[in-house]
Amino acid sequence: MRLQPLREMMKIPNTKVGIAFAIIVPLLFAIIWLTGYHDATSHFDRLEVAVVNEDGSQADSVAEQMMANLPFDTEVTSYKDAREQLDANDITMMIVIPEAFTKHLAAQEDTSLEFHMNSANSQVALSAAESAARQMTASIGGSHVQADIMKENSISNFATSMVPMMLGFIVFIAFMTMNIQFNIVTQILNRKFGKWQVFWNKQLLLAIIGIIVPTIIVTIHAVMNDVAASYMQLWEFELLVAFACISFTQMSFAIFGNAGALFNVAMIPFMLMTAGNIIPVDMLSPVFRVIGNILPASNGVQGFAQLIYNGEGASANVLHLVLILVITFALSCAAVMLKKQQIQYVAKDKKTATV
């Protein structure tokens, strides 16, 4: 068998890039995930729980027992404050000690403790909280105390639980793939037109795409899924996520050239890990939480989880996405400014010259 075609293939840079992808991508996932998720489930003490005592001072000892035995970071607070934190997904669980709880307990009468959980949280956090709730009731009053577990903002359709990933993460993959092709188109057009002319015309096309795509996919999800947020809330947030993803992936190619594709792929395991739908972000090490704050898809998934389940609470993610959009676009402009112009023109002697 003649191997000349193989030798020619190996001379083409795209072949080497493809081989690099095949080797580096699984290595990145292995290194990043094994590092980020290492001992994550032993960090339940980073999850916060609020205890609301509605039974007065006679139940203080019960509240103290809870705080001492629960594997979470626990504090006593008012019902109003705890409810606001639960709705904002700032706490994993709200425990309510109801009125006359100690009276019923002393008389060995059946009573219950209320455990409120936000369904927008990850399944790992919800399972841990539910298990701790049942153990807590058994240790306090045996068979006389029941655990009233209430999962707030729950959804009946499992498909709806996948919406945060589809709206917050899949769009990153879509725009990353798009910008791989647009990077090739840019390189071709830069030989015929001025670099700024190409750049701003591309921004016009990206702006049109950045409006059309969110409108289509949000409309589909709004029709097919029953979510807490309004159509406009979903559309506005998806618009911001889309432009942040477009700007982020564009920046990678502007700075790293063809290697920008590998940089974007390298960010995927970080975004999947810090999205919070597998393991709560609070259980990750601080460095990974910071990385998640500066990545578009991580903020997209977190924000949509709040909107889908609660209908609000994505303000922090909105701020992060605006900063990502502004900073990455500024870096793209700076990269274009520093890049050498590569217009090819036909000189008087009919030979092609490069400026």
C-alpha cells in the first residue's frame, strides 16, 4: 500500500490539529474533573441551612441540637429571611420548628418538623438534605416526630429539568462551532478587505444571529415546557447568554488564532463542572468557583435554573454575563488592532503582493 497520501496528510496543519484534539480533549476532562470533583461530597459543611424557631425559647435546645448534628453550615434566622434565601437558592434547606413543637414532644404526642428544599438545587444537595432531615427527626423524637419534607418550586415534567442545560450550555457549543467556521471565513476575507471592515461586518452578522437564535429556541421551550419565568424573562436572559457565548468564543480565535478552538473546548469541562446542576458550586474548591463566575455557560445554566424553577433570582449571573461580554469584546478588538493586515492586491506587474 502506497503511503504517499498519508505523508501528504501529515503535512497539512489541520491533520495535526485533529490529532491534538483527539489526545488533549479526553485528557483535559480527566484532569479537570478528577481535580475539581476530588472529595467534593465530603464538603457538605459548605452547604448552608437555615433554622427557623417558631416555638419560642423553649425550643432553643432543639435548634442547638440541630446545628450541632447537621453536616451543614447552619444558622438560626427568621422565617422571612430564610424564605428569601431559599427562593434565591442561597441556602440548601430551611428547617421550621413549628409552634407547640416542644409541648407535643414532652407529651409524647405526634408532631413534625418542616424541611423546605428548593428543587432548583442539584440532586446531590437535595438527596443529602433529605437524608439529613430524616436522620434528624429520628434523633430528636423517635417515632413521635415526622419529617415534613416540602420540595419548593418542583416541576412535574422531567424534560423541563433539562431546559437550563439546553438554554445555558448547548448554545455555547452551537456558537463555538459557528465561530470555528467564521474564523476560517475571516482569514479568507482578510486577504481581500481591511481587517476592521471584515471585523465590523462580522459583528453585524453575529448580532443578527445572536437575536434570531435565542428567539427561536426560547419560543420552542416556552411552548413545550411549563416554567416559572415569563417568555420575556427567558428571552432577555437567553439573549445575554447568547451574546456572551458569541463574544467569548470569538475572543478565543482573535487571540489564539486556529488554536482558539482548542481553548474553547478546554473550557467545556470547567463549565459543566461549575454549572451547579451535578454538584453544588459551593462544594467545589474556591478556585473552581471563581473560574465558573467568568465562564458564560456556567452562569447561563445557573441563571436558567433560577428562572425555570423560581421565576427570578438570576441577577448575579446577569452581572457576570455582562462583564464577560464587555471584557471579551474589548479583548477581541485589541487583538484585531494588534494583528498585522494581510490584504493581497494585484500590483502593476500583475504579481500578487501582500501588505
